[in-house]
Amino acid sequence: MLEFLRRPRTRAQARAAIILLAVLLAVLPFLVEAGLSRSWVRVLDFALLYVILALGLNIVVGYAGLLDLGFVAFYALGAYLYAWLASPHFGLHLPFWAILPLGATLAGVFGVLLGAPTLRLRGDYLAIVTLGFGEIIRIFMNNLNAPVNITNGPQGINLIDPVTIAGISFGKTQQLFGITFSSAHFYYYLFLAFTLVTVFIAYRLQDSRIGRAWAAIREDEVAAAAMGINTRNIKLLAFAMGAVFGGVAGGLFAAFQGFISPESFTLWESILILCMIVLGGMGHIPGVILGAVLLTVLPEALRYLGDWQRAAVGEVVVDPGDLRMLLFGVALVLMMIYRPEGLIPSRQRKREFHAEDGVAAQEQASLYDSRA
Amino acid sequence: MEIFVQQLINGLVLGSIYALVALGYTMVYGILELINFAHGEVTMMGAMVALTVIGLLLGLNPELPGLLVVLAGVLIAVPACMLLAFAIEKVAYRPLRRAPRLAPLITAIGVSIVLQNAAMLIWGRQYISFPQILPQMSFTVLGAHVTSLQIFIVLLCMTMMAGLWWLVQKTRLGRAMRATAQSKEVAMLMGVDIDRVISATFVIGAALAAIAGVLVSAYYGLAHYYMGFMLGLKAFSAAVLGGIGNIAGAMLGGLLLGIIEALGAGYIGDFTGGFLGSHYQDVFAFFVLILVLVFRPSGLLGERVASRA
Amino acid sequence: MAALLSVNAVSKRFGGIVALDDVTLTVQEGEIYGLIGPNGAGKTTLFNCMTGLYGVSRGEIMLDGKPIHNRKPHLIVEQGFARTFQNIRLFANMTALENVLVGRHVRTRAGVFGAVLRDADTRAEEAASRERARALLDFVGLANKGRTLAGHLAYGEQRRLEIARALATEPRLLALDEPVAGMNPAERRQMAELFLRLRAQGVTLLLIEHDVKLVMGLCDRVAVLDYGRKIAEGTPGAVRSDPAVIAAYLGTEAAA
């Protein structure tokens, strides 16, 4: 079906595909609830949340080519800001719509602050430094509970307000138009709306003056500067844009969970999001979406491994939850070796990773140079 | 003053362990320009394997002399880690030697995840304690408390580093390594077997890491599947501080970082009026890393490494 | 004619090595100015100093009376000075058209909000950019290659695409680093003809070239660098008969 969506033959077919997709997305949580269980609707919500995160990180890693391993810091900032402003922790209960822009702005500002000192660094150093920033933020979250209790330390912040829209609290199950909506259903539609906006923005950015500047920096930073691109500002812009998506996703996460703690914002979360991008196809929006959905849903499906083990040998030998990260690691290695361009690559990336004609031509050119 | 001397000693001990691990990062980086993210996990594996052997031996006969038991653990852990590093390089890094820069880094992260989670599956999530079988003596120096284990760690690390220095400077293999670090192409033309040199680099680094792993678990009395992550990051920071790719730099960087960290943890409370406490110890390594990369990316002893697009 | 670019007593040191030693030269508006010299004479270093990739150790470089030495490359481009590279540096995985559009960056304004909202101004700007980029591809003879990835273009086409990309920044002064290196005589003639058309459009050209015949035939004035120093400057005829040049440059290369 994806093929059909990507290459519609006629305008009518394209329209039909879009309508089909829209209907499918609209009824999906009910299908999933009926076919699997309500807990799978929550998995669906998380899949959407990760699509937002992965598309955000994709701006930094996929578009601008800056390997950021501290992305989770912005996710954490958004989540903590929401928790501070909408929970009994400080006794503040601001509405969702007021906090979200604040979270986005705060994350964006931090994106610039954290990005600024790292801009001179080459790719792999950048990765380690951003990782360091992510860890620093996590260590602070863990310890800023004394002498002034800001983050409540490892216990995290509880009883965070759910989103309320038009008087409907998303926190509890309700009847609307004769249909039963659980909290997971409400958040599904909220997250879907945010996901669609994110996808839209990601596409628009990619195909723009700014998007081309990012691609140019990714391809050859010196040439980009020599063509008049202010590489420092454009890289910072990538950091900031990525961070904004991270911050928004963090706010959504806090409201959805009702509880946050530093545990949700470890380095592995950053790496998980990076895996989604790598798996699907760096820099390519459909690939990134696929990667995010796959890596959210597969670990859940892995839980069935426990049942199979019980059926086969009578007990759970290997906890499937423990297998999850192991398999991610294996997948990362295998992907990089056998299919570095991802499952659905963009045409550019495919070529970039399989050094072929283009590079050969460049090498030829430099050959000419040394001879001349 | 006692606090200062005490923290200086603690820092020296930790720092010499960091230095040992940092050598592995720096040697690999010097030759492949690859941040071998999995090196910290190799260190952890060294500790885990040694502790398993120690546990088995003590299970057979609890009366065995402690030093001998630990030595047996090390003698098994070192080749095990060497083999592991050899396999990692061959399976995960070698196929990507000509790939774009980010690819091997991502693979390295993947390997690191695999090792960490494999260790968790094998040894479980709980802390494994290092049995109290080593002879313990303690001394008082300038009012500070020093144990025989601390002295042993520092001396052993110094000996290992001296050995490595000799290997790199004086032996045929060392010469081949230095040539390969200068230019792979030229070394190849001069008849150096690059693949062997690279394998050897990984294997030597792993041997040092295995020993460091055992030392660190003996020092803290604990091992854990997660211990390699922070240790690896700190050692990497140490390598960068000294100037990555530079062997003397890794040694210097390790010692310095250990001392900075210990003094920082000891005094941060005073500096911040009690607002920040010693739980922030882990932050120092990252601050050092970031400051070095921003203000002197070549490190203390290294050559220039900053941006080349 | 007025001085468009003036290089005053510029020196550039790398550690102990002096790559440029007290170089002074002036490029007049509207001329084709050649920079020649043996390999390692410092020509590309001078280019890199002029275009902001290197800082200068001493001296000053003025574009149209305003200092440009030690400034960021993008600011120099903004002032109307663009360049190409000796070892072609295209964005290999972007199409030819996208490469040229990157060159438009400095003359366009659309930011993140424009990109996302695609308001009327942004759409107009983008349309104008594309039109201009296509015109430039046409100008350098790549009209039907717009959708080809730059890395897939033939060698000579890549050289021309690099020129189109530089032209997209609307330079008054265009610096070309060995633009005909590795080309056959027919391609060289085409390039020479392209340079003349460029000058006719009012672009001043600064040319590093090894092809002495091309330089002598095309340039209004020529400077000769050797070991980082300018050893001669003047009309091609005058430089050709300069004994210092014959000794240093023609003496080594022509005799070889």
C-alpha cells in the first residue's frame, strides 16, 4: 500500500489514497482496541510521540548531518517544564496551550545554547559532546531536589495535569456522541494532530531555502560557507528546530503519562530515537516515520516472546524486555553494515552511503588536479 | 589540608585507571579515527569475567590465597577481552572502514548496546560484589588514609603504561602502529600489514581495559553491567583532554581527570555554598570534555583535530 | 576603470612556513586578471585568504574599498565576491538545480516561517530563485541537466556547474581556481568563450590557471607568483618577456 501512496498514477488515485489513509488513521485506535487490546492504543500513542521526536532529531541528524546524541535533553526540558507548570509540585496549574509554546521556546533556546559551543567540532566529537550535555542535564534532574526541591530527584514529579480541551479532560474515560473514548483514545487524536503538523513542517523545511542550506552543510561545509551560507547560524537553526520538536513532545509526554522521572530521559532514549532514524532512512520523512513506528511497536510485540517461552519450556527463560535493547544493538550494527541507507532511503542517502559514481567522479577530479 | 591530600590520592588512583582505559580509545582513534564506543563495555566485560572466575574458584575452595585467585581471574579476563575486541573489530568495524564517518560511530554504539545487554542477560541486573580476599593494609600519609590496594593500583597502572610505551616506541609492531597512524596508504606501501596492525591495536587496548576493569571493581568492591558506560565516557574525556591519538596524552589526561574529579567532588559543596553536592562528581568529566573541545580541541599534547568539514 | 579588489602587502604563515610574502596586487573593475605561477607558489592560498577560508597574517585585502580580510566567507560572498574550487566542491548528492539554488541563499531572505507557511513573498522569492537558477544553468550550457545529481555529471559539466553556482550569488568579482584543468582543447575553448561572455555581462574575473596559452590569450593583466612572492605583474606581453618570470616560471615549466 505504501508503494501505491508514494506513486499514485493519477490525481484521482492520489485523492482516493489520501482519503483512505485519513479514514484509516481516524478509526485506527478503535480497530486496534477491538483487534488487540486497549493497552495497544497506548502503544499507538507512543508511536505517534516517537514519530514527532524522530522527525525532530531528523532535522539535526538527517538534514544538517549533525550527529546529536543528547537529543533527549530537550525532550526532558519540555516534560519538566510541563510538570512544573501543571502539577501540585509547585502548585501551578497552567493550561496545556499556555505551556506548550513556553516549552517549545525553552527547548529551542537550550538548543542554541548547547549547540553554540559545539559548532566547530567534527561529526564524531559533536556526538560525544552532545551526549555529555544530555548526561549533564540528566544528572541535574536526578540531584536538584536539595537544598531547593526543583526536580524532586529520582522520584520524579507526580500527578501532572492531563490535557483539557473544551472542558473535556483527557485523563479519564468518557462518552462522546455515544462512543466511549478512553484517555488513550483522546491522546491518540491529540498526538495525531501534532504528528501531522510535524510531518507538514518537516516536508516544508526540507524543500526550502533553509532545507537546502542544511543539505549543503551536510554535503560540504567549506563549500557551503564559500557559497555564502552563514554555517554557524544555519547549524544553530537546525539544533533549535530539532529541540523545539523535542520540547513539544516532552510536554505531550508529561501530560499523557501524568508522571515523569529522570529515568525516562537517559542516553538510551536518545539512541533509541537515533535508531529509528537510521533504521527507516536518515533524512527521509516516510522512512523516519516507519522507523519510529516499527521500533515502538516491535518491542511491545516482543512481549509475546515471553508467552511463547512459557508455552514451550514452561517458564520465561529470557525476559523479552531485556532482549529489546540487545536486539536494537544488533539491528544498528547490521543496518550499518548491510543497508546503511535505511529501509526506505531517500535517493540521496542511498548514494551517499554506497560510495559509488559520485565519489568516483570526485576522485577523478582530484586526480586531474594533482596532475595539472 | 587532609581533605586535599586525601582527594589528591583518590584522584590519582582513579586517574590511573582512567588512563589505562583512555589508552585504548586513543590508540584506536590514532589509527582509525574511530571513537570505539564499545571500549568501556570491554572494560566491564573484563571485570565481569574476572569476578566469575574468582567466584568459581572460591566456590571450589574458599581457602585459596586471595591474591592468587584474583590473578587467575585476571589471567582469564585478559585473553577473553582480547578475543572479544578482536571479534568486534573484525565483525563490526572492518566492513565499514571505507564508509562515511557516521556509519562506524553508529555501529560502535550498536556494539556497545549489545555488550551491555548481553552482560545484563548473563550476569543479571544486580551489583556483583568483589569478595574481600585481597590483603588490606592501610597507611597514613600527611593525615590522609592510603590503602595497599590504592598503592598497588597506581603502581600496576604505571607499569602497564611504561610497558605500552616500550611496545610502541621500541618494537617492530609499535613501529608499524606508528606508521599506520601517520598514513595507512604509505604504511601499506612500505609492507605493513594494516589489518594485523589494526587488530593488534584493538587487542592491546582490550588487554589494558580488562585489567582496568578488574582494578576498578576491586577498588569499589563492585561490578555491574552498566559500569562500563560511565567509565568509558570518562576515559574518552581523558583521552580528549590529553590530546586524542597521543599515547602520552592519554596517560596525562587520565591522571588529570581523576584528580580534577576527586578535587571537584571534594570541594563543589564549598564553592556553591552547599547548593551542589558530591553527587555531581560525574558532571566534571563532561565539563572538562566540553571545555577542552571548545577551547583547545587538540588537547594538552595533541595535534589539531577540530573542524575539517 | 576603478580598483575592485586590492591586495595590500599580504603575508600568510603556516607555522614556520611562509606561504605568501608581502603580496600586493590590484584587480580593476571589468578586467580578466590572471594569476599564474609554478605549483606551490601560493596561488590557492591567496584565493583562500581573499575568500575568507584563511585569515591573513599581515596586510589587508579590500573589495571595492571595504576590508574583507579575516572576515567570514559568507560575508565576503555577500559583498559580491564568489569563487570556485580547484578540486571541484559541489554538493554531490544534490541536483544541479539545487546546487545553483544554494548559491541563491545569500540573495534571498526566506526563513523558517516562510518555509513552513509559504506565504506569497516566499513563493515569489522561490519562483524567482528557480527561474534565475535555470537561466544560469542555461548560461553555462547545462540547461537540460537541472535534475541530474551533481555527482553524476561529467567532469567538464561539474566545472561549469560550479561556475553557475558561484554566479547565483550575483558576484561582481568571480575567482576561478584552475577552471580548465583536465579539459581537452575543445572544452577549453568553450570555457574561454564562457569567460568572455561573463565579462560582457559585467563580471570581473580573477583566474588561477596553468594553461599559459589560455591565460596569455584571455587576460588583460597577469600577475606571477613564485615562492609566495609576486615577481611580476602587467600585460601578458610584458610578463612573457620579463626575465624573472622566464627564470622562475617559464624556465621551469616550459623547459620541462
